[in-house]
Amino acid sequence: MEISIPAELVFAIAVALFCISLYYYGRVLKRLLAIIRRPSVIWTLPIAGSILLALGALFHFIPLAIYPQLDPSRTDQLMMICQNRTMESSFIFLAGLISILAGWTYTRWTSR
């Protein structure tokens, strides 16, 4: 199996930019919560989401070292790749879910 280096670089850059944007989303949310005088810790959710997204990217890159010498008859390698892909998708899903939860909570508080 061949690895597309340009595609992996684009993925890494995109994930890094998205992690930075989630971090700034959390910082802006903290300031907005101060404006509405509603002290809460929901501003930490997008920051936690950026950490989970970075972990998801880490699990994306772990199997890339195995791909060049991948032997389809070795089920332990295939199982490890499946586990890493499951962890990757779970972390990315959780990052999005908790970031949406923070935005939804803030919207509910300001809509009353």
C-alpha cells in the first residue's frame, strides 16, 4: 500500500489549523460568558475538543509506518490498524460533539 505524502501533509495542516480555531473558539466563548455575566466552564469544552482532535490525528499517523511493509496475512497488523482508525474516528467525533454542545449551551443561555 502506498502513502500519499502530499495528502497526509494537507491533512496534518488542516487538523492543526482546526485545533487552533477550536482553541480560539474557547477563548472567545470565555469572553462572551464574561459579557453576559454567566460564569461557567463551558468555554473549556472547545479547548478539550482541540486536544481530542489532535489525539485523533495522532492515531491517524500511527499506522502509516506499517503500510509500506503491510502483509495481508498478518491479522495482528490489520487489527491494530482497525483499532487505530476506530480511536481516530472516536476522538474526532467527540471533539465535534463537545464543541457543538458548548455552542448550543451558550446559544440557549443568550436566547432567553
